Amino acid sequence: MTERLQSQDTDLIVFGTGQFAARIVFDLAATTREPVRTLIVGRNGDRLDWLVTAANARASMFGSPSRFAGAKRDVTDSAEVTRLLAQCQPRLAVQTASSQPSAVIGEQGNAWSALVAAGGLSVTAVAQSMLSLKVGEAIQAAGVACALINCCFPDVVNAMLEARGIEVLCGTGNVAILSNAFNGTLADRRQTVRVLAHYQQLSAWRQPATERGGVPPRVWIDGEELPDVYARFAALKLTREPAIEISGASGVTLMQAYLADREWHGHAPGPNGLPGGYPVRLSGRRLSLDLPEGLRAAEAIAWNAAFEQKSGLVVEGTRAHYTGRLQALLAAEGFAHADGFDVMDLERVGADLDALRARLEAQPAPSVR
């Protein structure tokens, strides 16, 4: 691919060439009505070339003025990414690349996938944070006025990024999967839907309606909270695989609004580093909670935080610690950081987690965990 990059010729930069990045750029290509210039960055040259070709083709067929280019870079190379950001001066960076694919939630057969199934996706949080941390630090080093959307497990990872001094606007997916799915079932989609939801609540919607349980999301329609969310949306069911068709798409209108400096209302996980997902409002390129009347921010944050406090990964100040069943499972595997760690040591913890993952992936799943 021949690159023609000039200073300040990029509005949006998307890191990653996987399915999540593809959904974002393809939907941007089809729906963006402003002349947005997007740079896709990844190390797989063939895949990168295809995303650029397909995105520009979709922009052409849908009559969009948006343009797409590619830059073959290794996101793990901080110096390379810093130079690229300084050269292109994007206003918004969307980070989708991760060393831990989200497809692990649908995998079976090895001890690592069994650990994830038993302890929850928060066991992958440190691994999910590694590349986003590098991108955030590169933005700082390049000295560009560029906001960051982290798409890698934002309900938990964004709190770690903020604890490391990395400003993050929000994530995509999770609460927005549910809010958009709920809204899509309504006869009148002009109604205002507000949803408070944590990523842990997605699993219930992958089950048949008769098997759903646990704390449901909190849902308000036109200001009225639903008394029985499971009953109201009993016919709704998510795929057992990552719901990329909704989650990847869910941030597109936010990205468009941010670049155009328009007001926007919707849902996002991890806004400004908060745990879980919330209804939010973008105004003046700043994101704030857009809660139903009568619901205080402290109450909404505490409600979301309770899920990881029961079992997961909690960030308090610069200290992160595992809780509940996840902590017990990690301790049983001899993980050195099962009792917690300082987020300033994320890189070392990540290396140790990679070693644990490699060991467990080589082992068959236990019959009972």
C-alpha cells in the first residue's frame, strides 16, 4: 500500500484490522455525510489493504464523501505510533486492537476458556488494556489534541487507563448493545430509552428467555422505569458470539457527532473511566452522564461498580484487585497477582497473565471447575 500522509490530513484514526474495526469503518463509509478522512492502522498488510478498498467502495456506493487510507504499523511499537500521530494530527482515535480476542467467550476445550467462562471476562482485562495503554501514551507523547475511544473491554479497562493518567472519552458496545437492541423492538422508536447496564449482564440475553436470571439492566422509557425488564423484552435474544453487528456499530454515530462537534445522546461503557455503562450526552466534545430524572450519578456509579465488587476486577486509585470467584480461581492457578496489583505495574502483570494464558491454553478444559 502506498501511503500519502501529510500533516493534519486525518480526522479519525482507527487502530486494528479485525472484525470490530471492519464494522466501524464500513458503517462510517455507508452513513457519514461529512467529508471525514479516516486512517486505518494495523500490521496485517493484506487485511489493511482490503479494509481500505472495501471502505472506499462502500463510501462510493452509498454516496458518502468520506475517504479512507491505510498505514501499516505495529501498534506495539510506541515510537512508530507516536510519530504517526504527530504526523497526521487526528482529532479522534478509536482503538480496537487487542491481544485477547473477544471470541474467547464462545470458545471451549481448553483450561483458559474454562477459566474465562467460570471467572468472567475480567480475567482478560489486563491483556485487553495493553495496546490501549500504548495508544494513549503515544497520544500524550505526540502532543496532539486527540480524544481516545477504547473499544477493548471498556467497562473495566477504561478505569485502569484513567488511573495511569490516560484520558479516555468512553468505549463502545456493551450497554449500547442492550440499549439499541431494546429500542429496536419498540413500535415507536422515537421514545426515549435510557439504560443502565454492566457488561456482565449481557450473558443473560444470550440465553433463552426462560433461563434468564440475575440482576437485570435498569431501563427507562420516556422517563418511566420498567418494573420487569426480562418480561418486557422476552422475545429479544443476542447471539452467543460477540455481538459485533451491534457493538461495533454502536459508536459510529458518536464518532460522527464528535468530529462534527454536534450534540449527541446515546449510551456508552466506561465514559470518562467510570465502571460499567450509562446513558450519556456529548456536548462541546465533552461526554457527561445523561441519567433519568431522580437518579443521582453516585447511585448509578455504585450500581455499576457492584458487579465487579462481587466478582471481577475493581480499580480504586492506582490499585486494582480481583474479587470473589475470579480472585479464588486465579489464586488456585498460582497467579502472582491474584491479590491485586498497582496499575503502574500493568506491563509486568500483563506479561505474567500472558504466561498463565499460554499455560492454560495448552491444557484441556477440566470436566468440572
